[in-house]
Amino acid sequence: MVVGIELSDDEIDRVFHALAAATRRDILRRTLSGEYSVSALAREYDMSFAAVQKHVTVLEAAGLIVKRAEGRERLVRADPAMIARARALLARYEELWRARIDRLDALLAEPAGASGPTEEPKNDHTRNEGE
């Protein structure tokens, strides 16, 4: 089954919210290389286990990581499919902004006057009355 690459507005909001915090970005980076228990992740940060667990919950809600139970431990790993979807979204934003910047560059590169006359046309009322 092919998973659609388009993200809903709610999914986009959750992804951007999840990536907004440095700790969550770091957790995501760590879990790209393998599976970690939440307790092992918590030992890596100067915060409580509960705080790390909340970060993991935000990442999971965004679909960026997957959590599974193994005995009493909760193991998390990055979800490559969702990361690919988020990357595609960011690539579309990049294309949009590059196109806008290219248009702006083109406008700024036009010689002065290339977009039309800069002087106001003179009308007949500017002649001397004696003519």
C-alpha cells in the first residue's frame, strides 16, 4: 500500500510543534540510528524522566517516532515514513520560497525604466497662454 505524502493541516501543525523544541529534535536525531528505551533517553538529558516522556509523547503524536512496549520498557524509534513526508513538505516550502526569491531577484535586476515610463506625461495645460 502506498502511503500518501500529503499531510493534513493538523499533521503539519503537530510536526512543526514537535520540531520546535531542541530536546525533541535531539531525541528524533538519536532515534534515527536505532531504538532506545525512554529511560535510556532520559539519562541523556538534564531533566526529569517525566519531562522526557512528555517530549516523546509530542513526537509520537506527530508521528515522527513510534513507541512500543517490550516487557516493562517502552522503546522508541524514528518513523522514516513520516520523516520522509515531513521532508517532502519542507522541500515544497523551499521550492515555493526559492521561486519567490528568484522572482524578486529578477525584478531587482531589471534596469531602471524597464517596467515603463517613470516621468509623468506632460499635458496641454503646461503651454504658455500666448502660444
